[in-house]
Amino acid sequence: MEHIEMLSEMPKHPDIDFLELAPENWMNIGGEKRERLIEIAGKYPLVAHGLSLSIGDCVPLNESYLADVARFLNEFDIEIYSDHLCFSRDSQGYLYDLLPVPRNQENIDYLVSRIQRVQHLVERPLVLENISFYHNFGNEMPEGEFFAELIEKSGCQMLLDINNVYVNSVNHGYCPYEMLRALPSDAIRYYHIAGHLKQSDESLLDTHGKPVPDSVKDLAHYVYRLHGSKPLLLERDHNVPPLVVLSEELRQIYADVSSPTRLTSSVKQGEAYA
């Protein structure tokens, strides 16, 4: 949002191939904000990344919201519609947080039916992101295996957030490489990458408020080698620097993750699990 005015007024930025937006913030607006969006959509492909689907809750799907999403996607010719594998509602309303879905075998068919209903309503594959989570329910399937089975049975696709994999692997003590190898490469539509905050107890907090650290870029390099080159989105939600700083960081990330000679301690560790 911080750079909307600049992006709408300047020629297409040479370092930006596409932009991601939250449809909730744009799909029922008018006035100057809508005019800005029309200008930007004429220069960049757009990706819609929702926050309100709550695919994993126990409340009926909000089909009115999904009808608005579908109209918005069609109006701006947006091919990719993504949201999060999480729940963010209960019977009283939205919780304003993205909470993890229990990764139990018996939950998969329930999720599949909801995913397929969403896909029918928006007439596109639903692209689901792996979230950062801070609670385990116990006796759960490994995250990679859970995602892989959900993808196979529902026909959905995946938005692979590389920073979330790294944060979860540190906080919950699992091997990120095993999680990544369980995923079907052809179902991964695009990647997210971001920074995080280290807390005093050495746990990590997914903030999108800092530059991407080398540890996450190392994991991204491994992801590129494993699953191939796909569109990569740099997320920065807080402490957003000037556009020139962001574009320089984006160029450096691309250089680091796609370099054939980058071999760091993290990647070496990953190969030890191969």
C-alpha cells in the first residue's frame, strides 16, 4: 500500500514482474483508490492473496464473500487466487489471526469438500499457503505429507512460503528439507519469501518486517534446486523501506537463490538428508 501512488504513476518497474494484493482491500472500492488499481493492473499481472477464506473452520463457507472475490478476479483478469491453509473464524465471527488446522487424516476429506466448493465458485484452482504456526495439536501428520495428500485429493495448488517453513522448522524442531521433499513440485504455483524476528527465547516470529536473512535465502536456494524456478514474491508488511531499497533486495534475493554456485551450510545439511 505504501508505494501504490508511485507504482500507478511511474512506468512499469524493471524489477517487478507481478504484484500481489489482498482482494478484501480492493474488490468493493471506488474513487481514486480504484483508479490507482486500474492503472497498476494495466502495467503488472496481479495475484489475489486472500485473508478471509478460513478454509479450515467449522462454519459454512462465506459464499457471498466468494462471489465478490470471483467477480473481482474476473474483472481484473487475475488468474491466481490464493489464501491460507488455516482457520480464522468461529461461530461468533473473525478472529483476526491465522490459526493452524489440525493435521489429522480424518480432517482431509472435510477440507477437500470445502476446497472443491471454493474452486467451483471462483472457477480457478485454490492456491493454499503453508502458514507459520505456534501451536501443535499432537499426533499430527507431517506438514508436507498432509499438504501433498490434500493437493492430490482436491486438485488445489500450493503457495510455498519459504520463510514459514524455516520459522516452523526452528520453532518445532523438524527438518525443513524432509517437509519440502514431500511436496509435489508441479502443484507449487509460486513462492513467498520474507524476514522474521528472533525472540529472546531463540524462537522465531514471522513478522514480514525485516530483510530476508541468509538462512532463509539458503533454504530458498534449496527449494529452487528441488522444485524449480517459479514466481517469487518478496513480502514486507511492516517497516516498509523505499521502493528503491526493496527492489535492490529483490534483485539480490534472485541472484542468491538462483546462483548455481551458492552452496551454504544449510544446503549442505539439506543434502545430507537426501
